[in-house]
Amino acid sequence: MLTTHGRYTYSAITRRTPYDWPEGRRLAVYLAVNVEQFPFGEGLGVDLAPRQPEPDIVNFSWRDWGNRVGVWRLLEAFDEHALPATVLINTAVYDACPEVAAAFRARGDEMVGHGRTNAERQGDMAEADERAMIDAATRVIARHEGRRPEGWMGPWVSESRVTPDLLEEAGYRYVMDWMADDQPMWLATRSGGRILALPYARPTNDLPALHGAKHTPSDWADMLVDQFDEMLLQAGRQPLVFNLSLHPFLVGHAFRLRHLRRALAHIARHRDRVWLTRAGDIARYASSLQAGLLP
């Protein structure tokens, strides 16, 4: 018998009772923007170029370009098609580049807890330290946004064995670290309660697709269109969640953004057939559904 997590049991998506999203839509669509901040010369960081001894100027400045330039190009593309965003924000952003947070706030976008910085990860923390980090990040977002965040995505998508428990105990409604389904699903917690796991697709995420798998921007945009079209077809049978996750330091570069614009325009052309929304709206609606509809 294999060791298991005990968070959920197996459920085949084709055996579930269908339900609708608002206005009878069957495909919910949300765009997630990872807005991250890194300390200089220390800690973890995405190796966009071969790692050098610290201070690693090449990788640090490339990531920093995302908040100085890339995110603003991404915002322009979103505004062109009136697309809402879900912002996975490191709280260090509020000190390092507060204008970025203010720009998303002005659009009415949702802020999701994403730790203090992506130079650390929860899987490396003792429980007390992880609880303190979650609490600190929550308080910073609440102070700047006037409300507590409802959702969480761990830095590096990293969890300890107690992360869902700590998040539920801290009052979070949903977590985006678990990618086991195309529908929201419940995770059991040690208190006897539960927290919602929201779909967060990795294969189409710009970082694993463009940087990890080395797909060309044109091929990646084709992938996004195909993923969207096929999920829209599948949603005729079961309600689904289409997610696209973006990193400004990667996709904000002009030769990649040009192809992302094509995919965003395709999604926007179907706005009358899908629910274009934010992660928190999906979580709240899903949580309100009749008991037993969510796995």
C-alpha cells in the first residue's frame, strides 16, 4: 500500500454530477500573474541564465526587469482586452516597487498570498516558521489592500506536510499549489475542516513551457489556443477551469508578448461563452455549490 497524503480521495471527472458557472457558463477562465521580488546576492531565484557566484548580476537583473518593464507591458495587454487578473504577490513587492501593486489595485484585480519573497520556500521551513511567514504575508496584504487575501500560492509552489492545515487555520479559503484536477476540489485539514484546491495548470504556465521545455513563443501561443479550445469543448460535459499563469520577467519580453497577445485576443473573442473572472470568484462560487458536487 502506497503512502498517501490523506487530503482527498480519488474521483473520476467523468463520473461527477455536472453544474454550471454563473450565467450557465461551463468554462471558468482566470489569468494569474506572478509578481515576485528577490533580495540581492542571496536566497533562491529562477536561473534564467546559467547561475553565477553571488552576487549573480545576470539573473538578479533579469528578474528585476520583470517589475520595472515586463509587468507594465503585460498590464497593457490585459487592458487592451479588458481582462481581469489574479495577482500572486510577494509582499516584498510593496516595499520594492509599490507602483506595481497600485496598478493592479486600480484595476480591481485580486491579490493572492505568495509569501514574502520567492527567495524562500515553505517546504524548507519548520512549522512555527511557516506559520509566522503566512501570518506576516497575510498582514502585509491586508494592510495595503484593506482586506485579507482569500487565496494562497506557495513561493516555488512548495509546501510542507502541514501547509494546507496552516492555511485553513489562518482563514484562507483556497490554495493553488495542488494541481490534480480541472475542477475545484476539497482538501481535508487536521482541524476536521477543509480548504479548496483551485486548478493551476503547469503545462501551459509560461515558466515550464517557455523556459523549462524551451517551446518557442509561437508554439506556446498555439498551445494556449489549443488548450482553451479543447477545454471549451470538454466543458460541454463537465464544468472546467482554464488557468494561464504568467511571469513578467519572462513573458514580458517583446518577442514573447507578441505571441501572448494572440492567445489573449483569442480568449477575449469567446468572452460571451466563458466566465472571465478571478481565482477568488471561482473559489467563492464553488464553495457555495450544493454539497457533494465538488470532489
